[in-house]
Amino acid sequence: MNDIRFPIGRFEPIGDQTDEGRRALIGEIPGLADQLRKLIAGLPPERLLIPYREGGWTIAQIVHHLADNDMNAYLRFKRALTEEEPLAGSYREDLWAELPDYGKLPPEHSLLLLETLHTRFAILLKNLKPADFKRKLRTQALGSVTLDVALQRFVWHNRHHRSQIETFLVRAISSQGKRGRSG
């Protein structure tokens, strides 16, 4: 179950991030939504409503969750840049995934939001000084974290959920092939 839930492994921060490593992470951000869009392009609407694992979210819920999560992350960054170690609010992502917008809107709405948000976020991050990434925010789950670690977690989180979808689609294609050969 852990391989399905965490196909790229759990988040492991890099303690002393280099400027080059930071630039590479920031460089990924503008393309995240497009990678996600390409991944789900052409899937029939009913496929978007299948959980990626037993008891897990559907593909549509994952896409909507990324939009919610990334909006929260963007606001946390801005607060950490303008306040002294602010307490970042948390939210019940499990309950948010059950709200009507997740079930009623196609993922494209969240992809459009992610594109715009990621463009703004990347511009903000590209124009920060290395010292800015040492600023901190606090969360209930993680305690005090630097913006360097928050950036790493942000990119990991997007890779993590994209990988869940990729793994699901590979399994689905594999199982269809097995059924076609056996029957």
C-alpha cells in the first residue's frame, strides 16, 4: 500500500539547499500544471472519477486538491516573507475533497487556476534573495520550517500526486492488457 500511496517515497528535505538546486526547483513550477494536463488529457470523464487506490482520492480530486494546496502554499510563502515566522493555518484536506466543487467541476478549472498561480509563484520566487529562503513559517504538523524546505516540499508534493496518477494509469493499462489477452 505504501508504494501506491507514496510512489516516489516520503518527503526528505535537503538541509543546505544550494542556489542552483533552488533555481532548479523554481524552474519546475511553471510547467507543473501542463505536465498534469498532459497526463490526464484524453481520459474519459468516468476515468477521472476512479480512485487511484482503494480508499484513495479520484484523479479529479487529486487535481482539485493540488489547486487548493498550492493556493495555501503561495499564501504561506507571502506571509513568511512579510511576517516573522507566522503560524500557517492548516485545513482538513480530506473534508475539502468531499465538498461540492471537487465533484461538480471538471479538473480543467483547477488546471487553469494552477497555471496562473504557478506563474505568479515562480515570478515571486525567482526574485527573492537567497537570505529570503532562510525565513521561517510554522505549521501544526511540521513545526518551524524554512522557505527553502517549504519550496522543496511544494515541488515534491506536486511530483508525488502526479506520480500517484501516473502509477494508477500504468496499472489500469496493464490490467486492461491482461484482460484482453486472457479473454
